Amino acid sequence: MVSRIKTVVTIGPACDSYEMLKKMVLKGVDVFRFNLSHGDNEYFTRVVANVRKVEEETKRNVLMLFDLPGPKLRTGKVHGDKIEIKEGTEYTFGKNGQIQVSDEIIKRINMKSKLLLSDGKIEFKPMRKEMGLLVAKALNNGVLLNEQSINFKGISYPGRYPTKKDEEGIKFGLSLGINTFALSFISSAKDIENARKIAGEKSVLIAKIERIEAVKNFKEIVRVADVIMIARGDLGLNIDIADLPEVQKRLLALCNENSKPVITATQMLESMTNNVMPTRAEADDVFTAIDEGTDAVMLSEETAIGVYPLKAVSMLKRIIEKYHYSGIIKRYKIEDIHDAILNSVIDLVINTKINKIITFTPSGRSAFRLSRHHLQLDIFAITNNKMAFSKLSFSKNVKGISVESLEKAEGNLLKIAKEYGIKKAIVISGLSLSENSTENIRIISF
């Protein structure tokens, strides 16, 4: 089964058991996200083992990604693991305050700007500083949990990138066999290049777009990143919220033009954290992201701490299944002979109505370039490259198939077709053999 739009699900206390992970895998989850801002190495080691046990039992592969904390500013732990915030009440911020934050944050807070906590859900007005603490008045009611984000206008992120904690997270992930990392709060292509020096050339690096600098530098970022994540939670706090829909649409289009898989993340079905059904606006939000060209959609709190994690996954899949491509074909600039050949494949799909494509691809490039077209395709991408296989987990309309030898796989084409129930397909081969090989396109009935 080829996933039209890929589903990325965040693991947390609500879904980290073997039993729940198995149910989610059987529902068709493509990627599990581990948020390294919450949890310790012992916890992540245990849950990774649970996922691998599920994979072995269900015979299904699910990619795991480690989402690194980055230089994001956060509160500390709170008494009883949560504080009921009351509108109009003053609270103290600081190392010894009711809401723990570092001295560095206290020094840098702009007294004229609102403090936004928990991805902007709770607002405070700074009142005064006294005895090393900040006193701020709550502007609305809310519940503050442990280690929540803190933002304010003019915020800057100190130090080098990646942070020491990020470096430790990458090395820990590699020790567990994880090769996919999301980079939080990047501002430029150089941030990604620095992280790659630690993660290695065979790792998949996801650039999270959360800062205004990342939006401004997006054209250079999209060239060096392997995958893009439009992380709308913090992005919506760092740019004018009214600009967010246009920015999302523009970035999705640029990702498609550059054949880079892109994830749309944050608050997709947020109300399902506590409710059995999403809002109408949330359902429309998921549908719109698909229509605008996203490859994957992501759940965060809905599955990590939500009351109905499995229902949230089911609802996401249902919305995805309801989407049908309009039939309006988006054409892209032909850069080289490979693009010209793949463009002719799209013409074949349109004229023959054969929507199953088998491609032998060491880099994944042919699959990424085919999947960006707004067509109902089933692309079976056969690769001998582990990095490419991981990237394919994020690409819409693509089923990645990992093999040790592309030459042997081409010889076993009939067996592969039978395994996936393919009766007729457009087969692209030759890409696998060498840079100087001649690609050929065949229509084969099995």
C-alpha cells in the first residue's frame, strides 16, 4: 500500500507502550517522531526498542526521527508537573520563581513585550524585576506544564549551532541506529552544514522552519536540507500570525519546485488532544496543506499527551483518504536530461492512465521529482541507499523499497511486482547502473 500523504506521529506518554505503538503502525503511521526536549536517554532507548519489536512482529518498517531541542528557550519543571494559571494574577519568573527560567532569559526579556508561553497559549505582561526575579501578570487562563516554550518580541538565540545538547542528541541517536534528525531553530544553510559534520553524510537532516531568519534564507536552506518541516507553532510566534498562511503556501511551493519532501506540522488536529473529534477548521487545515503540496502532515500533542491518540491518527488518515487530486498538472522547469525523461513519464501517466511507476533509484531523485506532480500516483522506489530510503519515508505517493543490489532487484522485477500486487506499471531503469548509463522507460504487464 502506497501512502498518498505521509503521517508523522509524535511519541509520548499517551502512546509509547508496545500495544499502542503496534495499533498505530497497523493504522499506517509512516514516521515516529521523538521529541528530545521531553524525556531522557533511558526513556528513548526503551521506546525505540518497542518500535523495533513492533516492526519485527508486523513486518512493517516505520522510520524513527529524533527532533533535537535546538537553542529554544524553555521554562523548567513546575511543582506538581503543572500550574493552573489564572488571568490577572502575578507570577514570578526566575531560578527560584514560581515559573523557573534561567538568569540569561531574565536578562534578555524585553519589558515592553508580552511573554508567550506554551507555543503562545498563555500570555503574560512583564510588570517589574525585583531580587533577580521577573514579576509578570497573566493575561489569560491556562495550564502550564513542564519545560514549555517561552517567546517574546525581539527574541534572539545565543551561542553556536548546533548546541552541545544537540550534538549529544545526534550521537545518541546514531548509537541507536537512528539516522534522521530534525534541526530546531536553524537560521541559515550553515547551521545545517554544521550539523552534518556531526551527523555524517549518510544522515537525513530535516530543517525546521521556525524563525523569521529561516524564512528569509529559505532558498539557500532548501538546497542543502534533505527534508523541510514547516513548524507553524514557533513560526507563528516569530512572524505576524496573519502572514503564516501565505508563508506556508509559498514555502510548500518552493519545496515542490526543489523536489524536497516537506512536512506541515503543529496544531493540525490540536483539539483532539482532549476531544474525540477535531474542529471543522482543523479538518480543513489538513486538507488545505495537502492541496498546497505538502508531502507529510504531523501530529504533536494529539498523540504524545492526548486522550485519544489512536483516534487522532485514524482521523488524520481519513482526511488524507478523502483528498483527490484535481487533475491540474503542475509542470516544473527541466534542468537536465533526467528531468526530460521523467517529464515524459508524466506524459505517459496522463495518456495511458497507468498510475503505477517502478523506479530504480540510488539517490531517490527520480521518485522525489515524480511525486511533486499533482497526480494520483503509486511510485515504488527501489533503492540500495539507506539515506535515500529514509528520505522516501517523507515523500508523498512513494513506497520506498530497500534492497542490497539494484542490479539483482532489476532481475527480480516480477517477484517485486507480485509482492506489491502490481499488474501493470511504467518501469524506469538504467538510472541505477552508472552516471553514463542510458535510462529506459517500459510499460510492463506482470
